Amino acid sequence: MTANNPRTPHIYQPEQVNYTVGTEFFDLFDDTDDYPRNLAETGVPINTCFDCVGYDYLDVTLKYTKVFYAAMIEHYDKRTAEQKEAIYNDIINKEYRYQQYYDIVEDHVVFLSESKNSYWIFYYDPDVSDCLIGRVEKSRISKEEFKSKYIKHLESKKHKESYCELPLNKYAFTWYREEKESE
């Protein structure tokens, strides 16, 4: 990595102040990378977290996982309890697909999900270019612990934005199909 080449990917160092470092949740990842360069070739390796990834890559990958948690992160706007309740009810009562969560929320959205061997985090930023995707091997942690550690991260002093859980309506994730066990 050279200081003169701004396109060289930046690897997070533990001594840096960054929201992906310093909480138990992000300690689950062996590697973190800002602006991953060869995502088409590598995909998301096990126990790795990538930051500054385009939302469309997250969309494609999310479709092959089963979402078990969603939250709105209030980065741009703080909402009243009534506004949060209206967003919640809007999602529950309409046939929204997961992509429409961003339109309703108009702020950051996070999904925690699972695939056959991994737990995933998908963090969407509405400016679409600096989203985050991470993958942790299931043998490292239970689903409940994965979710709990992320919520603790949201409630930590390092994370300065408030959040609120979003419902998973029956229409949002209908494209996910369980893999059939081989006979």
C-alpha cells in the first residue's frame, strides 16, 4: 500500500477509530476492508467484513440469505415515536419488498441474515456507494448471540446514532428458498 495511490484499499487497523472496530460485534470478523477491489473474484470470504460496497452488490447477495432482523439507523433524521410507529405500520400493512424499506425509511437500514453456513450483516446507506457487508461462520457464534452483539454495538458509545427495529413483513423476503437436503 502506498500513500501516493488513493486507489489502494485501506485495511482497518485496530488502533484507528472506526465504527467497525472496538465493539464485540466487529471483533467477530478476522478481516475488514474498505473499498474491496476484487469483489467479483472473491465474493465475501468467510469471517470478513467489507465497507464502502455498492448497494447493488448487497441486494444480489441478500437474496440468497434468510433475514431474521431489520433495523432503521437514524443517521440523517431523528424521528418521533409517532413517526417510527407510522413507518412500522406502513411496512407491516403493505406488500413491500425489502428494497422499498429504504424508500420508506429514507435513512440507513441494516439486515442481519443467515445462509447455510454463515451469518451476514447488510448495512445500507442511502447514498448507495458506501454500504457494508459482512459474513461470519456459523460455528463461531449462535444466531441469538450474533443479533445480540449487533444490538449491543448499536447501543455502544462508539455508535452515536439511534435505531429502531423494523418488522419483517411476509412479502419482503419471499424470494428466499431453503436449500433442499441432498438425499
